[in-house]
Amino acid sequence: MEDLLKDLAQAKPPSPEVDRDRMERDLARITALPQERPVRKQLVRRFAPLLVIGVVIVLAVVLLPAPPQPVQPASPQKWWHELTRQRSLMIVGDPAAPYGVYFDSKTDRWLAANQQVTVIQKDGEVRAFPLTRDGNTWENAGSPATVPQVGGNHLVRIGPMKPAVQKTAVSGFQMSLHSQARFDSLDSLPAEPRELRKALETIVGNDAYRIGSLAMELISANVRDDQRRAAFELIKTLDGARFLGDVTVLDERRGIGVAIAAPATFQFSDVETQLVVDPQTGLPIVKKDVITTSQFGLPAQMPISEVDYLLLEQVGFEPIVPQDVPVNGEVESPIIER
Amino acid sequence: MEDFATVYRECYPRVLAYAASHAGPRLAEDITSETFTIAWRKAGQMPSNALPWLLGIARNLVRAAHRQTTTYELTDFPADDDFAVIELRAALSSLSEADQEVLTLIAWHGLAAAEAAQVLGCTTATFFVRLHRARRRLQAALWTPKFDSARESWKTS
């Protein structure tokens, strides 16, 4: 397969000759043109009247007396449904001639007060890939079914993953699957960044990365929009945090991003966690850990793990789980003992 | 201004090559010029590694040019290419535009996967999946009877 790309490179059509005169003429013409002014100022100027009207409408709505609430019939249990896609990579094989593996799977998570249902390793697969264009390949290594981690003590099983269903009764609202953080109530969490930080510190201590991680988890949870915005603002104020501004992700979706330094993994150092949220809703679009320096032949800014948020919604029906998978059965992880 | 001129002179040949391979040599210079005009206007957004960003702009202009014309310009290839090369190009052109783009960004324009992903506006992981599938389809296209019979007729003519 790798040879195919090399063959294709041989079939490259000849590059056109650069017309130096035209190139320099164009440069002179282009640099004589005006440049765009910062978008923010233009937007503020353009939408200022609309903003004033909006504020007046909001004030009128807020100050009007609320109508009496109609009596609602008993409604079914509300669940917060998250469908995410997780991808991560790991360096495997002979440390002198390593290659990479990709873990790619989906997680369906249904969360309600005191309970959660999770389908993990859905549509999951582990695939091998060369680290560079001319790098070593899994095929060159004889296509082994399991491959050793570089710098780790486990093996990685190549191929499809088996889905598993987990139902647990927890007290309050548990954050992500691997997090120990739980809240008795999400509604009572502060919607002001400094107050929210104090609340999160009581759970994970005064550690910028752990506070940031928990705030990121809150952003994907069933919280109010103002709490979600406060969590994002909180992350921006953490030590070493970097506001990424407007970014394009996932097939040209646009969002605003923030990055915080992350601890090294057993294989990668110089890692940062980046979160991109939808500026309209505040809901997350993607969270990824990227390396900030080139490592193992992988370029800087390469994601080593990534969560794409495919669905985040409140639903009034019971969780949908695969029928042929035993609930709370054994999980066949692709990472196994040597 | 100096920074922009440096990036311009450094990236111009590669943007031109990209435009030529996707829109033909006749439109390539105009697309390249327009790419840098847009880049100049948005210079505040230009990342330090500017090439993928520039190719992303060029890609949008190529698409716009395709929408405006009903026929694509044919690229002239040297007549002395051997059959394997001709066959490979034919197999490539039988693939979807998206597959061709993924493969040529790596094989012809020499981008790393992360850079190519940036051009296409997708994640690197998504790019790897697309690349893997595109390679598989290119391989399959090379093995179809169409190409076997073409190879035979080439030998006997």
C-alpha cells in the first residue's frame, strides 16, 4: 500500500514554470491593497443598533410578570444523551522501528440523576499506520494480531473491538466514565467563573489541569448555557491557558477554542488539551490532546487523542442499547496483558 | 509586509503547482494570484506554517472555478510517460474528486497528514481514515479488468 503512494508520486504531472516577472508584479499589486480590519470592531459597529434592540427586548421579557405555569402531566424520566467518537493513537512495535496504531470507537452515554447507562467500544476498531511516509508498517512486521506498546507493559490487539454495555447506579451526577467527580446537583453550580472555580477546587484541588479537565466535562454535561459559558471562561483564566480564537474543525464547522497544558503520557511529552465549542450554544464540538513538538516522526499539533461530540441532547425516552450485548458483562479491551 | 513577501516567495511555486494540478495550467496563475490576494487581506489570520492555510484558500477557489465552468481543462502530460504512469493516472482519475484530493495532497504536493487535514478542514484522524480508504480504492481501480484489458491492448498495439 505504501508503495502505491510512492508510485503515485512518480505519476505527478510536471509542475508549471514560475513566471518570476508576473510573480513579483502580483506581489507589488497585492501588497498595495488594503487589509481587513479586525473582525470584532467591524462586527460591533455593524451590529450595535441590533444589540441595543436586543437588550431592550430581553429586558422587557425579563421584567414582565411570568404567566401562571400550566399543570403538566407526569413526564417520563429525562436523560442526558451524549454520543461521542473517541480516537487516539499509540506507538507500538519494535522501539527501534516503531509504527502507530489508531483506536477508533464511539461511546453512547445516557445520564440521569443517580444512574447512567453507557455503551462503549461501539463500532470500534484498532488499525495500524506508519508514522511517516516511508516509515515502518504493521505489514512489514508480519501483520501480528497483537503488538507491544513502546515504553509500556501491555499489548495492543489489532482489529475490531467488541462493544460493551455498562449500567451503574451512582449517587448524583457522575462526570465522565473515568472521572471520580460527582455532583449532587448540576443546577446549583455557580454560573460565575470565579465562583465555579472555587466549587470545582473543592472536588479536584487547586490543580490547573484537573480544574480545566473537570470544567471541560461540565461543558458537555446537562448544565445551563450560563454555567457552560462560565466553565469556558474559567478555563481561559487558568495558568498557562491559551485562547485559540476562531478555529475550523470537523468538516468546516467553526468554533472558538481554548488550550491548556496537559501532563505527559507514558509515550508523549509536550502535550496540550484543546477544547473547541460552538460559540452560539456553548456546547463542545471537539476536545483533543495534541503534541506541541514533533515526536516519533509525528508533526507538532498532531492530535494523539480526540473526542468528537456527535450528539448532546436531553431526551424523554429510555436509553437504546444493543440487544445482543450482555449488560455489565466482561469488557474486552484492545489493551491486554503481555 | 516583509513576512508576507517571504511567505509569498516561498509558497508561490507550491500553490501554483496545486492550482495547476486541480484546475489546469491556464487558470493556475490566476488562482494563485487570487489566493495570495485573499491571504493578504486576511494576513492577521495567517498561521506560522502558512502553506496548508494557503492551499485551503486555493482549494476553495478551484472549487469555485469548477462550478463556473461546465468542462474541466485537460492537463497535458508528457507523451513519453511509461504505461505504468499512464495507468496510475487513469486509475486516479476514475476515483471520486474527494479521493483524488486526499491522495494527491500527500503524493504530489508533499504535505504531511496533519497539514493535508488542515487543507481539507478535517481532523488528522479523519484524514488518515480517508487516506486509507482512498488508497484501497486506488488499488482496486488498478486491478479492475478495464485496466487489465487496457494493459493488454497497449502491449499488442
